[in-house]
Amino acid sequence: MSPQKDPPSGVDDFPHSPWSKTLLCGFAPVRLNPQPLDRVTVPPWRSRRISEEYYNMSLAAEAFVSQMAAAEPWPENATLYQPLKDDQILLSDHASSLAVQAYLRMCGLPVQVVCRANAEYMSPSGKIPFIHVGNQVVSELGPIVQFTKAKGHTLSDSLDDVQRAEMKAYMELVYNMLLTAELYVQWCDDATAAEISRPRYSTPYSWPLGKILAYQKQWEVRRKMNAIGWGGKSLEQVYEDVSQCCQALSQRLGTQPYFFNKQATELDALVFGHLFTILTTRLTSTELAERVKSYSNLLSFCRRIEQTYFEDKGS
């Protein structure tokens, strides 16, 4: 790509001036699904060879991207992108963004938070948040953890195999319960969707585009809830699920400063991001926050991480 003053139309919203000569790698190549190859009108041996060659190239490409990431140090101008904080971002996206910010701070990696109205559409996965580091673009906490690990920055190396498995199980619990509950409250509770979610989601866009996009998002989330068996739940059942999740987290934390004693891990970052956001986000009802407030050690945990990693020690 030849250098240009402005990026190609429709590519992204990154402030390049001039446009970088290097390739921006949004994500590693996705491995080809072998099913479409069954319909390719070539001899069977050739079809299988195409599949094997593509699979091998994908593995090589993924390894190459990992080597590139590991070879380059973490830059000072790393950027995290999220929707507009004051007018647009919703509970679930804010929680996910805060979890990534907490993780990077725990790793001692500087990152500048940039708000963009079209952050969701800039993300390679369509999920918030994502980071722009050098010529790499990585979205969501899990891939970001792997990306920083390739650069030699990790929080869980001191854990043994059993502890790592336990950590992953609790992270899945947070994703399956807390994140899902946040999405449910945002888009499946009629009052919250009408008073908060749709107005905020549509803020950056003119009428009728904003309204169309908001209803489209609500439809997508409700379809997902039906697919995972949450569509028929009542709001009270969702609150009860949140209570059970918090109880499990509270019991695992106990009196320790972090979930694995004195060592902060990505689990601590994830739990903090979601619990802190639930506690500090205005909704049509305070019931979600009240369920979290029932566990004093989780409140102390949130205050501890906020004071340790987010408060300005110089002030």
C-alpha cells in the first residue's frame, strides 16, 4: 500500500497521517472450514490438498504473527478503543473495557483510552474493547492476554496447572453469568432498553439510522438470549443468577486480597471490571448493584483494585 495522507475510505478511524506503509494486522487468519471444500468441483485428492495447504498456511501465519508480536516491545503509544464514555457506552461494553484496562495496568503496560462513536465497527471481531499496538489490532480480554503473553507480560505464570484450570473456570463463570446478565438487563428488560440502552446506543447517529441500529442490536441480543436458554427468564431469575455467581466468587476470594492470594491475575481484572461497573452504572433499577453489595469481601476487593491500579498516587 502506498503512503497516503488519509487512510482508504471505509478502512478504519485510526488517526494515521501519513497512512502507515506497514500492514495493519487486524487478526490472525481464520482457518478454513473444510465443509465448503466438499462442494468444490475438483478431484477429491486435490480438494483435500487445498484444505491441508490452507490449514498449514494458517498455522504458519499465526506463528508468524506471534513472533512479530514477541519481537517488538510494548510501545508508549498503545491505544485502547471503546465507545463514547459519557453518551454512548453501555454497561456490558464498559465492564469489558474496564477489565482490559485493569489487566494492562496490572501488567504495567501503558495504554491510552480513546473513545470513538464507531468503535464497535472498527473492532476486528465487532466486540469491545480492542487495542491498537504497533501494527497489531486485538480485541477482547482473552486474545489480549495471549497477545501480551507473547510479548513476555503475563500475570498467571506462577500458577500451577490446577490453579490455571480453576482460574479459567471462574472466568467462564463471569462470562456466562455476569456478562450475560448485563446484556439481558440492557436489552431484554423493556424499561431499561427504552430509557437507557436504545437512546445511548443510537446517540452518535442521526434519525432514523440510530433508531434502526438500536433496534437491530436489541434484536440480535434477544436472539442470542433465546439461543442460550435465557430468553424465557424473568428479571428476578436473572438477578438470582447474579447472586449465585457473586456467592461463588465471594467464597473463592474469602479473606485473600486477590483470588489467588497475593498474586493478581486476569481473573481479578475480569471480576473487577464487571463488578465495579455494575456498582457504578445508573440503571432503571438498583437491584443488580444491590445483589453485588450483599458480599462485603467483593466490595473490598473492588476498592482495593481501584486504589492500587487506578487512583493517582501523586495527588
